Amino acid sequence: MNNISVNNSVVGTINTGSIGTVDQSISALIQLGEPESAEAFKSLTEAILQSCDLTRNQRNELIEILSVLSKEAATPPHTRENSVAHTLLDKAIKISSVANDITDICQKWWPALAAVFSYTIGG
């Protein structure tokens, strides 16, 4: 991984393919001049992987959602599937809301990702 730090203790419990997709998308976003979006994906991914309040299934589901969202974010804005992204964002926010240990990161970065897809959380 070039962008995401993965603790060895979680490697066997996550979908590394999804992590790799997020990592590649972060690189693409940086090249496209979207450093805030790249940082949002990086910070959320690392927080989710380290969260003790999420189950393994919740972590995997969130990482899979971030994988899809990151691929969409790395495409030109006019080709993004925003309605799909809105549904996935709502689901991810709901799942991550049970993780008190990453609340601050989620409150900071979910809105940044929502903005990528012209979405207002709760709106």
C-alpha cells in the first residue's frame, strides 16, 4: 500500500482487494489535484480499520463501500454515479455511527466525501 497504513493485526480480517482499490484511487485523486478527497478516503479507511467499536463484518462492509466510492470519485465529475454514491454514503454513515472511537474522524471526513458527489448529508 502506498497511501494507507494497515496494522498487521487486521490484515487477515479485511478484504485486501478493496483496500488496494481505495489505495489506487487515492493515488489517482492526488494526481487529479484532489488532495482533500484523497485525505478523506485515507483517514476514513485507516480509522475504520483500527476501530474497536466496529465488528469485522462492519469494517469489511465500510471498506467495500469506500472502495466503490473511491473509484467513482477518481472519475470525471460528469461521469460519476452520484445517486449510487448517495445511497452508499447514507449506509456508510449509518454503520460508522456506532463506532464512538472514530466519531471525530467521521464527522470531519464524511461531509468532505459527500461534497465530492454533490450530496448534503441528511438532506
